[in-house]
Amino acid sequence: MREINTQILLGDCKEVLKDIEEDSIDLIVTSPPYADRRKNTYGGIKPEYYVEWFLPISSELLRVLKPTGTFILNIKEKAENGERHTYVLELILALRKQGWLWTEEFIWYKKNSYPGKWPNRFRDAWERCIQFNKTKNFNMYQDTVMIPIGDWANGRLKNLSETDKIRDNSKSGSGFGKNVSNWLNREKVYPTNVLNFATVCNNRNHSATFPEELPEWFIKLFTKEFDTVLDPFMGSGTTINVAKKMKRNSIGIDIITEYVKIVS
């Protein structure tokens, strides 16, 4: 029987990544420290220095990712001096200059987020999961993330108009259209790029965890069994643990000895 290979590596990922073989990773799913966050754990990176700090790391990620692979970056913006800081947008532009394709952007909607406000804004209930690729020809298994069609179809598909039965061009002029009748007698449909996952996490020993459903969804979408998943900011090991359960090989890297011991 074929065995799953899991590697847990201690050190600064910028250096550790240099020992990983070129074009060997199928999927990178990671959530690096956000600007000015997790100071007690990782020291914190000022937003104005974030791009400079991240580019040497992303250069190595670009090297180790297969041409058919995908890089998912979970990152969150911040407010500073009464306005949104642009460090995430600056990072996206810098990664494109580095050679990455900014293919897609998923929004993780935290459906159980606490309400709250500041003098000039409300609490964020979402985070970005940005998709980057090396080439336009990457592996993607869309059928694996299909969802139940939902109750909306009971009314919407009952009385179809003539335009619902053809591929009607978009009224916005985008050129994209839809044939609503294609949904008749379907039990499942493809999802949107808004992911609805609660923030409940099994491992509370880390200051920045995300739910297992998040990496699981991307692992389903972009890999098959025995492909290799990398998390260079492993933390409590959520991505690595999910990859094991899904029969994927995995590599986790973290600079904190305590977290490496927990995951190992």
C-alpha cells in the first residue's frame, strides 16, 4: 500500500524552502502573519515593510511549485490612521511583477463573526484567500467542490422564460451569459468564490488558527491523493493535519519550536 509522506521542518521558511526540490509542490496553502499581528508569536511585520519581507519567501515558493500547481495566500488587510492600509494590494502587484499570475480571489466569509464597530467602521467578517499560479494550465478539479443546489431552485426553475432557455448574453456587456434551464433536474451545482466557514477551530494552542474546512476546500479543488501540499507558515498544523486525512503528502514549516513539536 502506498504510504503518505509528511515532513515537519523547523526554521525560517525563507531558508528552509531552499532545500526543497524545484517544481515539486502541487499546492501551497498558507496564512503568514498579517501586518502588525501576532507580535508575541512572530514579532510582527510593519505594513510598510511587508512586501519587502515577503518577496524573498514568495520567490522560493515560485521555485518549488509545479507549473501545474497553485498557491493560496490567506491574508487580511488592516486599518491604520483611520483608513485601510494598502499593503495587501501592494503585495499582489509585487507578486505579479515577480512572475506570479493573480488567477482568482476567494473571500472567506466568517459566518459566525462577532459584531463590532470602531468610530469610523465596522468589524471585518471576511478575509482574502488569493490564488496565484505559475502558468495558466494548472490542475483544478471543480467537480470535487460542488454543493447542493438549494431551495432557491424550487421557485426559480418552475416558470422559465424564453431567455432562460438559451445562453443569453449578460446585460452588463461582459459577454458572459447563462442558460438557466441547464440547472433543471440537477442536485448539485458549482459554488461561487465566497466561502462560508465558521471560525471555530479544533486547535486553540496557536494564536492564529483557521478552520479545517478552509484548507480542505482548496486541497479538494487543486489536488488529488498523493499530491504534495506545502504550508510554509504551518502554525498549529491545520493544513498538514487535513492533508494527512485526505491522503496527500505534505510539508510543514514553522520557526517556533513549540508548534513543530505539537504537529510532529
